[in-house]
Amino acid sequence: MSEDVKRFLDRLSERSANRGPEPSWIAARRQAGAARFEALGFPHRRVEEWKYTDVRNIARGDFVLAKEAEFSPATAATLALPLDAHKLTFVDGIFAPRLSDLADLPDGVQLLPLSQALENNHEAVGGPLGRLTGVDFSPFAALNTAFMEEGAVLRLAPRTVVEKPIVLQFLSRAGEQPVMSHPRILIEAGARSEATVIEHHTGEVAAANFTNLVEEIMLDRGAILTHYKLLESPEQDSHVASMHMELRRDSRFTSFNLCLGGGLVRNDLVSELNGEGAEVIYQGLFHAQGRQHVDNHTLANHNSPRVRSWENYKGILDDRARGVYNSKVVVKRDSSKIVAEQHSANLLLSDRAEIDTKPELEIYNDDVQCAHGATTGQLDEEAVFALRSRGIDEQTARGLLTLAFAGEVMEQVGLDVVAERVELAVAGKLPDRYHLAGLVEAAVALNED
């Protein structure tokens, strides 16, 4: 056993010694997760799935588990999205009831922290928990299972429509010693239910913590779920996440994966299209600068006939940032009349920025419509000059053109407060005297000309 693995397992032993009695199935899963993590160790760059992402800074980190969820309400308010929503808040992985808002939940909606769900009815949670993401998926998934004790559970009864967004807020605190958290999110959407979930990661500027998240989402027949992941983590934070979705007949899942922060970020999104008429839409935008590293891996398994996947990811990289985008579509032998599209476009704002992009198709049926493409380029200097000739300074002109590049994804974002956060990160604070929408349209036209 390496010293890095031993250090993490020692933290697990310390926590286990202070934990009270728990159901035998939870203890068994923890043991399975710890054993699998010990066998696999941290991934290295000789492993194909981690070829471009070095996690040694995580492996060597001396992270502890947080003991309390203290966070200034005033600071939390400045970081939170100004949105009327049902909200669960976690500070360094610990549920923070004072910063949450669970009042007036509509009938048919169950939203509560995982710890409470396990205490109230652990058998009902135990069935779906871990069904999509097993300990064999990755070393980080195994590590999450070993430490699994907190997170969020959302259940929607059949035909339930939730009008207000549901926010899962994760705050990272700057403390004397870096902490780690291993949140688990479970979402079960009943037949023909509908909701919007916003997963928001942010924190204090000086935080340097490690979040290792696993999320399992199950959509029953005809369910519709729109999921926003807004990552605004501090630049020294590390964030590793696995999201698995199961879609049954006529269900639709839309993912907006918006990565604006974090020093080291890895997202794995896996969808299982298990019923005719199921549809998954992956919309992604990552904006990295400095020495940020953002790695997005997506997989769409077309397991039934007449299912559809559509994917559009945009990367904006500045300074010495690095981006990784790997997308794979798998069409099973008995899955005919499939429609699958993958689009990747990347903008490099610096000669030292780097992108590794790889869309893949693995098809075992001839009756399909599948396509993919990837492009990488820089800002059009003629378009910059054209905007400057209209009296716009160079920084604003470049910001507008960068925002125009992101526009194809941003046009699909249905929440203004989320779009505004992305626009601020991508283009900076634009002067009030400019009419943003009109200038972006002009910038797009100039880019196309």
C-alpha cells in the first residue's frame, strides 16, 4: 500500500472510530469501497482514462474531515445565487440547516440530507444508492463509498411538477488545514415528474480543499429533469465528480455543466438510455485561466432503440490553463434508429493554453444517425479591430467576442442568475453604457463574416 493511499485510509479509520452504530449494509459498502480503493490506488497518467490529468496533488494532500459546518451567513449570502428556491446547503460536506431553506416544499417532493434519509428509512435509500455507481467505476468512486455519510436525497412522486428550482449548495471554507468531503447525491424522479436542480459549488477565496462527489440520477417513464452544475470553486480547490443517469422510456435529462473555477477539476458524466424515446442533452462550457486544469469525460450508452443523445461542449482557455474533453457514444447491437451528435469547440486565448479533445463513436448497429466534430481556434483579430473601430476598448472587445463564442451554449441556459455568473466570468464586468445583447449579436456577425 502506498503512503498516499494509507493516509486516506487512516482518516477513514479515525472517522469510523468516532462513528456510532450503523446498519450492516452501510458498513459492508464502506468496507467494499475501502478495499477497492486500496487495490486500485490513485489513478496515474499511464491509465488511459486519466492520461491527461495528474492527480498527485490530491493524493499527496494532507486533508482532514471537517467537524462542523460553521460559515458566516453574511459571507454565504454573497456567494449564493439570488434565487427563490428550495435549498440544501453543505459546508465542507456537512449539512448546514441554518443556511438551508426547506420550507413550503410542495406535495410529492422529498428533499433532505442523506444523513437524515438514512436515519429515517435507510432501507429505502439503500436500494438505489450505489446501483448506478459501483466501487469499480473509479478509485474516486470507491473512496466516496468508503466515506459515504452525507449528501442530498431528492425524490419526486409521479406527476409532480416543481415550480421553483431546487438548489444544492456546497460551500468550501478556508481553514487552518485543508479538508476533504465526499458528498453523495441521489435523485429519483417519478413517472412524468418535472424539476430543475442547480448544483452550486463555491467558497471562500483562500480555500484549498478537496471535494469528491458521486451523483446518481434515475428518471422514470416520461420524467423531465434539467440539471445545472455551476462550479465556481476557489482556484486552489480540487474537485472530482461522477454523475450517472438512468433514463427510462420517454424521459429527458438536460445537463448544463458550467465550469468556471477550481484548480483541478474532473467531471465524469455517464448516461444509460434504457427506454425508447429517452433523450439526454449535454451542454457544457468550461472557462479556465492561470494554471487551472479542467477535465470533462462524457459517455452516452444507447441501450434501447429510438433513443437520442445530443452534446455541445465549449472550452475557453487562457494563460497556461489546460482543458480535456473526452466524449464517447456507444450504440449497442440491438439499438436501431439512434440519433447521436457530439460537438466540441475550443477557444485558446493564449499561446500557452492547451486543449486535448477526443470525441468517440462506438457503433454496433447500421441503422443509426451519428456524427461528431471538434474545432480549436483563436479570436479573430479582424473582428477585434472592427469592434474597436466602434469606440470599444480592446479588453471589452475581446470579452464580447469570447462571450459570443460561448453564446451557443448560453442561449440554452434558462436561468438568468446562472447566465449572469457565466457572462461575468467569461467577459468580465461590461460597462453599463453598452447594450450587451446588441453587441454580442454584432460580435457574432463579425466573427461569421
